[in-house]
Amino acid sequence: MNIIQHLLSIIQSLYQQNCWLLAFLCRHIPLKQWAFDDSHSPKYQKFKVDQLPKIVYHHQDWDWNDLNNYYIWKYGKPVKPVQRRSESNIPEECTCPTCKAPQPYLYRNNGKAGQLLCKVCQTRFSPDENRFSKALSLKCPYCSHTLTRKKDRKHFLIHKCVNPKCSYYLHNLKKVDADDLNDDYGKNKYKLHYIYREFTINFFQMDTSTLPKNASSLKFSKNNAYIMSLCLSYRVNLGLSLRKTAQALKDIHGISISHQMVANYCKTAAVCIKPFVDTYPYEKGSAFAADETYIKVRGVKGYIWLIIDAATRAILGYQVSDNRGVGPCILAMRMAFQHLKELPNNFRFIADGYSAYPLAAQQFFRQFGSKFAFDITQVIGLTNDDAVSTEFRPYKQMIERLNRTYKASYRPTNGFDNYDGANYDLALWVAYYNFLRPHKLHKFQPPVRNDILAKAENMPGKWQLLIFLGQQTIKKMQESAS
């Protein structure tokens, strides 16, 4: 018994020492920083996406007959029509917007001002400007104040909570610099109020697997399929320009072909291969990395969105757009998430600090619910100043290397003439990167292994097989559509 008591006393003393050490660490040694201190500043609040608002529906499941029956049951008599002293000027087709009571139960509530009152449900309304015509209203999740429609953008509407006593607004107002508060428009530098963006276009109903247009025939009058695959090998694999590809074919193989014919072959191949690349059932892990980069279309800046799987390095989603909005981001995410019924456990989506990614993730949660609920892990800056950047910097470097790899093939083009050309060029490059390009991680094998492509002995043969697989995919899509 003495030994047991002695051991228990030792355990208690060790427990007290552990508690003392934890208290000492919490008081005198700062814990590991998990996020930037600047991210809590109201100056960076404009880059954050607020949570979804409360939605209040304005519909009733009962009508005036049900209310009349309830009054008979409770008071023993129904509601009688209005006894008018003069002829009513209310139109006969006018009804109560809440309980649908007809015109005999309505009367003027404020004379000639226009407001009507329903005698059955006591609802006040105006027949010209009916507030009950809206099916729903948006409420602030912090103060339940109705959001005010402020601005109309190209693809969304901006709703704002203008309540000066909102807890969200007061919390952000406390962190504003005193000098800015004294200025006339100092508070306009910050995002203090709750803001919600209502999209007018449903990006989840847009078809991402439509068949490409302007397809040309594969019937060759002068050359053959082998020459076409040679053009693809020089143009896409080696990254040569159109004119250098034509010169290489003439100098090495003795084939005289124009650079415009090389461009036509590349476009025809892209039309065939793109459906196969877009709908291929890629293996998907639990970590995705995304980023956007710049291109030039007719001298104007355009954008390319890329999403890769961190485990296989395969490109799962891509999109070409003329803007940096949330719409192309959603379309690229839809392509990356296709064939998934729900996200894997411990899913991570790594991106930079751009606000389009959290907003797109919010729209996925709104559209599909908890099965596609995920947070964006944002790696901000170029140095590891916080724990998030330290842990997830390799994923950010991974997608940046992918951008540089694409830019190496894009640079000889000197920009594109239109967005269709940029889309076709990117589709060919993604097909080459996923199915043909050797990768050191996979022992110099492509990220996506395909048994049919593995049978080809050289690169022109692989391109011909890719075109064949694309034709089979197009045939299946046409049969399913019919």
C-alpha cells in the first residue's frame, strides 16, 4: 500500500508540474502563429468573403377561407365583408397578396393615398407597389436586417447591410485607424458592412462538355494522318512556333507544308481531343492546387485557370476567360470535381489569397450542400511568415511550376488572335501534359497512364491514338444526346 501511495503522489506532482509549465508557456512564450496579423486588419477585409445570408420566404400555406373557418371555430362567427357607405373604387380583380381575400373584404386604409387593408388577415399593402411580390428576402446573418441592393455588376448583384447598429459593422469599426475616422471619406477605404453577392447567372447549369465548333474534316487530300501527327509533335511537344514547325518538316523530313496548314491541323486535332481530355475519369486525391495566369489575346490581357491534383500532378480542370471573376473559377472547379459524388475525407484546396476561390467554394456549398463543403487554404505572399504558408508552400510552388511550364509553350505564339484559338491551344497542351509528357515523379512516365496510348512506339503514333480516343468520346456524347 505504501508503494501505491508513493506512486500516486509522484503522478500528482508530475501533473502539477505539467500544469505549471503550460501556464508558463501561455503567459510568456507566444504560440505558433497560424495566420497573418495583417489578415485581421480591416484593410484586408475587402479580400474576404462573408458568410451566406439568411433567406426568409414570403409565402403562406393558408388562404382566407381557412382563416374564416378558424374564426368560426374560435369566435362562433365568420368575418363579414366590408359594409361600404359609398360605392367602392377598388378593382374587382384586386385580392389580398397574403391570404388571397377577394375585393369585398378589402377597403381603403388611408383614403386617397392608395394603401389597402385586408379585413381577414389585417395585411396592409399597396396594389401598385406590392412588397409581397418578392418570393424571398435576404437578411444579414449578424443583425437580421434586410439587405439593400446597392450595385449591379455583369454577373451578380451586390447586397449590403446598411444597419448602423449591426454587430459585424461595429466590430470592424473598432479596428479602423483614428486618423481615417476623422477624415470625411476615411471609412470608405475599408470594407466594414456585411456584403453578399447574388449571381444572376447559374454557372452550375452551363454545359462544360459541349462539342467544339468549327470542326474540319480529317479527310486528307494532299497529306496524311502521319504528317498531321508530326506537326503536333513539333508544335506541342517541342513548343515550336507554326513557322518553325513548317521549316522543321521541310528541313528534316522533306515535307513542304505552310504554317497555316500546321495551324489547321492543330485546331482539328484539338477539336477531336478536347472532349476526351475534359471528360476523362482522372484519379483524384485529397489535395488540389489552383492558380491563374495571364495570356494575351489581341494584345489584351486574358486569364487561364489551372487546377491540378497534388498527388498525381495531373491537370483536372482548366478554363480560358477574358475576366478574372468568379465565373471562370467555378467552371474550372466543376471540371475538376466532375465524376465525384462527394469530396474525399480531409480534402484540401490550396490557392493564393485571391477572393474568387473562397467565393466559388461558397457557391459550391450553396448548390450541393455539405457534400461539397470545403475551405480554401490560402498561401499568401512569397515568404513563409505564418504556419499556413510554411506547411502548404510546396503545393503553391507546384502550381507555379505548372504555370511556368505552360508559359514555355505559350511564349512562341506571341499571343492569340481570339479566345477560341487560346482554348484549342490549351486543350492540346493539357492533353500532352496529362497523357504524353514524361514526369520525373512517375519515373519519367506521364501523370495519367492509358493502356491504349502505351501501345504506340513513338510520339506521332500516340497523337493518332489520342485523336482516335477523342473521336470515340464524341461518338458516345452524340449517341447519349440523341
